[in-house]
Amino acid sequence: MIEGALILWFTLTILSLGYVLWDQYTNTPSMRIMTLAWALIILYMGPVGLFIYFTSCRQPLPGTHDAFIAAHWKQAVGSLIHCIAGDATAIIALASVLYFTALPNGTEVIIEYIAAYLFGLFIFQALFMRSMFATYREAVMKSIFAETVSMNFVMAGMFPVIVIVKHFLPEASNPATLLFWGMMSLATLVGFALAYPINSWMVKRGVKHGMMSKPQGEKEIHHNMHEHMEPTKLSPALTWGLVIGTYAFFIGAMIVTGCFVPIQF
């Protein structure tokens, strides 16, 4: 029954991915990094990802993308998409490799967390923000806080699912099985749901940038850089409070997970 459901899920996923790629290149003017992010989101979140794409990003008529994505909740979705795409990709890639090492599950979590943080920050988050800053380094520095806070919520959703499923269904550790990919899809969906509220808050406060249309030329890129360059600066107390608080939330999620399944190092 589970295998049949997974076959149906991933059949719909492949169809959804094909449609989104077609729409990105023929209709919806997204930045290239966002096209990649959406492709990965659909790959990991399947038909649910397609629904999110339809309701938050796909322009209904030519020239309407900016107006269509203006709603706050759509901006919040856009801010989360590249975070989820980067984090989930790193976790899945590392989990596929670490399957052959037989490391304890706690050690796997640490390695995958570090990889997800670095990949999410230096690839997806920084490249998404690159057009708004003079240098790549500046884009990285301006992205560290938002990426850290957002990713800790994503990880607090993904890792408990992965650890629990692998414990009760050991065959889900094998990347050559549909169960592995089904587990990763479920983990990504939970991570998305858990991280959305904090991303919504950061977008509302101007701390993190939301969804954007693809710039149509040098003039528009220059305009976007000046219009959106500086994220809102929070007070040092609030900044550190949020960073420490989100790490505590992630660690707390793993402690609770450890009450149900053993986490070993």
C-alpha cells in the first residue's frame, strides 16, 4: 500500500516538475536561482509544491507577476522557497552518501546540519540576494542572520521526521528506495510548515526579502539594488535572542525526538 501511494506521489511529482519548468521558461518571469529553487521544491514537495507554486508565484496573465506576488503571504513563501531548496538538497545529498558509512543517527544529523547551513547560505540565500549588493561577500554577510533563523526552524521540522522514520522503517535509509524519497518529501513538507511563520515575520519586519520578478535589464537591476539593498537592522538584543532562541528550539525538537527513538553519537 505504501509503495503504491509513493509511486502515485512521484508520478504526480514528475508531471508537476515538467509543468513548472515549462511555465518558468514560457510564462512566469522568475530569477534563475528561483527557477532552480522551484524545481527542487517541486521535486521534494510534489503536488503540494505545485499547489504552492500556482497560488503564490505563477502569473495568471503576462505582465502581472509583480502585482500577483505582492500579497504578504506570497512574499513570505518566496523568502522560504530558496531556504527550503538549499537545506533539503544538502540533507538529501549527505543522507545518500552517509547511508554507506553506518554512522550513528546523531552524528548524521550534525553533519547534515552543517552541510545544509553552508549550502543554503552560500548558494541559495547569497545568490538570491546577490543582485541587491555590490559583492557576493556582502550578500553573504547580509544573509547570515535570516538564513540562520529560518534554517533552524526548517531543521527542527525535517530532522525529527527523518530520525523517526529511519528508526521504525530502516529501509528508508537507502537512497535507492522510494521510501527514502517519500521520507524526504514528508520531512520537507513539515520543515516548510514549521518555518513559514518565522519567515512571514521576518519579511513583515523587512529583515528578509520576499519573492521578486526577474529583472528585465541593467536599469531595473540597478533600481532593485537601491530599493531593496539594506535589510532592516534589529537591535543586538533581539538579534542574538532570535538566533539563540532558534537554536534552542532546534535542540529542543531533537530532545523531544529522543524521547521516542534513541539518538546516538
